Amino acid sequence: MASSSFLFLIHLFCGMFMLRSRLMEAQSNHNISLGSTLSPLGPQKSWQSPSGDFSFGFLRIRDDERFLLAIWFDKTDPKTVVWSATNLSATREMALKVTADAQLVLTHAQLVLTDGQNSVLWNTTGDSDDVVSHAAMLDDGNFVLARPDGSLRWQSFEYPTDTLLPGQSLLPGNKLQSMDTGYLHRRFELHLRVEANGSDLSLYAITTPSGSSYGFYWSVSTSNIATQLCFQQSRLVLVLMNESVINITSPSPETETDDKVYQRATLGDDGVFRHYVHPKNNATMGWKTVAYVPKEICQSVFTYGSWICGFNSYCKRDNENIECKCPPQYSYLDHNRKFGGCKQDFSSQSCDVDESSMFELQAMVNVDWPLSDYDHFQPMKEEDCKEACLTDCLCAAVIFENSTGDCWKKRHPMSNGRSGSFVNRTAYIKIPKPKGDLARVATSWGYIMPQILIPNAN
Ligand SMILES: *[C@@H]1O[C@H](CO)[C@@H](O)[C@H](O)[C@H]1NC(C)=O
Ligand SMILES: *[C@@H]1O[C@H](CO)[C@@H](O)[C@H](O)[C@H]1NC(C)=O
Ligand SMILES: *[C@@H]1O[C@H](CO)[C@@H](O)[C@H](O)[C@H]1NC(C)=O
Ligand SMILES: *[C@@H]1O[C@H](CO)[C@@H](O)[C@H](O)[C@H]1NC(C)=O
Ligand SMILES: *[C@@H]1O[C@H](CO)[C@@H](O)[C@H](O)[C@H]1NC(C)=O
Ligand SMILES: *[C@@H]1O[C@H](CO)[C@@H](O)[C@H](O)[C@H]1NC(C)=O
Ligand SMILES: *[C@@H]1O[C@H](CO)[C@@H](O)[C@H](O)[C@H]1NC(C)=O
Ligand SMILES: *[C@@H]1O[C@H](CO)[C@@H](O)[C@H](O)[C@H]1NC(C)=O
Ligand SMILES: *[C@@H]1O[C@H](CO)[C@@H](O)[C@H](O)[C@H]1NC(C)=O
């Protein structure tokens, strides 16, 4: 009986925010009163929920002097941000990063964030006649401003950033945006679109800097009208107008002991939307993925841009983890941002003199870079395909498909790189032959071309 009425409550929580105010009354000893302030260096830096699970306030950004106005899991180590205020004046919505002299005030009508010069950086907006009586950080992770009658004037749950929490929903027209660790790049978005002929929940790849879309790479659609994407107790579901639901993720055993784990669903900087759990009794255990979409992100292809991994790198999936790898003798453009692409660590083959004997092709089985080809031969023998690239100073790599005898020449930058058993091709990447110095004999390169090793032999 008790558990079924609990489930009923959870169900209504998605979208029916009204009930939250009742919860709020139960927590009224934690009301935040009008005129209360927060600032990054204190005296008050944040407001905690009654259980201490969540905090709202200023959080220092890693490797940065600045702070986010955010909501985070306060008992995990490191603390995990679930919401942050966005910079409304940025051309693309980005997290607001404030300096130590910023201040947040709860006025009679809104929350107002100002900088050291007293100019407004962010506020909760709305009609100033719509009076607020107090605010509260609730135990479910929702930060709310309440009217004197207890109804909600503003709540963070209505403005999700990259994360949904249990009980929270994504409404039509709203979106989640991925964020990198520096809160700068937003490469992916999750949208719930509702049209007269149906609805779809889709993940989009976003261009920088214009913020337009390359297109979607995962989608669930229905001919019905969807009212929300709801994070129920243990799974994410698309709720339809006729009250039936479409499962987006399936429940896992970990989430059945709801009171023992923290949960969140976050759109990651690698484009994957994951449902995570974290044990409440071990702060350092870390977040574990229990469900995710899409299942095969490395397999999609976009005409423009580099797709999931930067140019010249390739995408590899190991269960729910996505890795971007560089080919041999290539390295990351930025070691702190492995999604940012790779550059070659050697001088390209000269087109002025014949250097074809100084280069070789290294085989990378089940690796492909679709779309960046500038020439195509079929049928072709494998050795002829390789030779065609070695003798062409513009060729960066060739892709060979043994079953069909297809040979594709690739130029820089290569895009849509992927690796996996689904790739029935071998990439041959052009790299310089090992140089003739003896010091390198012992290295992992393994062998040396004799004619270079002993140049004075004849
Ligand atoms: C908190 O707010 C509620 C709703 O407005 C109110 O009933 C209650 O008296 C407040 N509690 C305190 C301690 O201020
Ligand atoms: C907001 O974005 C604008 C434009 O991109 C930028 O100049 C400004 O520094 C940002 N403000 C904050 C506080 O992050
Ligand atoms: C709140 O923000 C809005 C939009 O950024 C702005 O138009 C308005 O003037 C701000 N309100 C106050 C009181 O600063
Ligand atoms: C609805 O119509 C639009 C435009 O005609 C189409 O692109 C979309 O796929 C349709 N959606 C569904 C769910 O049928
Ligand atoms: C609701 O609509 C969906 C999709 O149109 C359909 O599959 C489902 O059977 C409907 N459920 C009910 C209860 O009518
Ligand atoms: C959705 O998940 C629920 C809960 O586990 C399960 O009972 C139901 O069969 C699932 N529906 C589909 C269509 O997979
Ligand atoms: C907490 O998790 C960490 C990392 O998995 C582990 O090393 C540690 O032993 C755990 N502590 C307890 C008390 O279980
Ligand atoms: C490649 O294709 C040839 C001819 O079709 C075949 O004999 C050979 O076994 C294939 N090699 C591999 C590795 O599949
Ligand atoms: C993959 O290649 C093998 C041998 O080269 C061939 O037999 C098989 O049909 C190919 N599979 C696909 C899906 O192209």
C-alpha cells in the first residue's frame, strides 16, 4: 500500500509540479528568507537541502578562478553539478562564469545575480508584482521560489541544463545541452519536439560557433503527442497524451533500491545520454552507468564537421565508454580535450621530390574515415591500392575493402573516423619509415630499413 502510493506520487511528479509545494511545506524549517544573499567567497556560499544531498550556490570551476551559480550533489566526491545558470548574453547559451565579487540576492520577486559593478548578470525574471515569500533547496535537487500561498513561482527543474534528476521532466520545446568540463563547448542537444502529426525525442549534433545543427544521430518518434520525457524512479520514459509510455531506458536492479543510490541522467560531452547511479554510502565510488542511448554512436555519419571525434581521429566504443583515438604517429591537438582531433607528428610527403620510399602504410584493421575520399578505384588489389597512396604525395591514407576490392584515397582532414567490428575495411595510414639512426633500433618501431641504416655501405 505504502509503496504503491509512493509510485503514484513519483508518476505525478513528472510534470505535475504542484505537488512539490506540499513537500516544501514539510521542509519549511529550511526556508530561505527574502533579502538572503550568497557570494562565492562567503560568508554564505551556498544553501543546502534539508538532507544535505544537494546544494545551491557558487561552486569554483576546476582550473579556473571563476565560479558557477549551480546546483550540485554535495556528498559525492567530486561534487557533481546538475544545473547551472546560463549566460543569456552569450551568442550560444553557455554557463555563466562569475568572479569572486559576484553576489546573489533573493528579492521579493526574484533571484538576482550581480557582478562587482552591480550590473545584473542573471535573474529568474518574471512579473515583479508576482510576489515571492521565500526560496528553498529541496531534497530532490529542485531549487524553488515560492509565493506566500506555497505555490511555485520559479523552479530550477523547469530549466534543465545537461541533467535530469528523478521526478524531473523535459517538456516540449525544452532541451538538454551537453557541457564539457570547462563549461565552454556545447556539442550536443536533446530535444523533445511535438508537431501536429506526432512527436520525436532526438539527439542533435551542434555546430560551433553558429549553434545550428548538423542533424540528429538518434531519435525516437511516435505518431502520438508526447507530453514530456519523464525521469521516473528507475527509468526514462516518453509520456504520451493517451497516458501510455515509451521506454527510453530500461530499469536496472541498482535503481530498485532507490533510497540507497543517487541518480541522474546526463547528456555527456561525448554525445551519449546516460542514466547513472552513485551509492549514497560511499562518496568516492563514482558514478556508474546503468543505461544509455544511443547504443552505437560511432556508427552515424555527418556530411559536415568531424562528427563525434575531432578531425583525423576515430571513435571507438567500449560498452558505454566512447574514446577518440589518434592514428599511429598522430597526437591530440589538445591533450586536455581528446574530442578535439589529431594532427600528424611528422612532415608530410614532399610533392617536389619523390619521397615515396621514405613513407610506408600502417594497417589499421576495422578502421574507416567515410566521406573524406578524393578518389575511388574498384576493383583493385590490396597491394595496388597501397601503392596508389604511397606514390601520391597528397594521399594521407587509403581505405581498402577486401570483400569488394574497393579502394578509397583520403586527404586531410579526415572525418567521421570510427573503429569496430562493424567496419569491414582496413585503413592504411601513411607515416614516415623509421629514420636510420641506431638509437631507434631498440624502440618499439621494431625494424629499420637497411638501405637507410647503412647509407655508406656501397
Ligand atoms: C516556510 O514557508 C511556508 C510556506 O510559505 C510557511 O508556511 C512557513 O511558515 C515558513 N517557515 C518558516 C520557518 O519561515
Ligand atoms: C557572457 O557571454 C558574453 C558573450 O559571449 C561574454 O562576453 C561574457 O563574458 C559572458 N559573461 C559571463 C559572466 O560569463
Ligand atoms: C532580469 O533579466 C531580464 C532578462 O535578462 C532583464 O530584461 C531584466 O531587466 C532583469 N531584471 C532585473 C530586475 O534586473
Ligand atoms: C511530421 O511531419 C514532418 C513534416 O511533414 C515530418 O518531417 C516528420 O517526420 C513527421 N513526423 C512524424 C512523427 O511522422
Ligand atoms: C497510445 O498511443 C500509442 C501510439 O500511438 C499506442 O501504441 C498505444 O497503444 C496507445 N495507448 C492507449 C492506452 O491507447
Ligand atoms: C517498459 O518498462 C517497464 C518497466 O520495466 C516494463 O514493464 C515494460 O514491459 C517496458 N515496455 C516495453 C515496451 O519495453
Ligand atoms: C568506496 O569506493 C572506493 C572506490 O571504489 C573503494 O576503494 C572504497 O573501498 C570504498 N569504501 C567503502 C567504505 O566501501
Ligand atoms: C580477401 O579477398 C580475397 C579474394 O576475394 C580472399 O582470397 C582473401 O581470403 C580475403 N582476405 C581476407 C583477410 O579476408
Ligand atoms: C566482410 O568481408 C568479408 C571478407 O572480406 C566478406 O565475406 C563479408 O561479406 C563482408 N561483410 C560485409 C557486411 O560486407
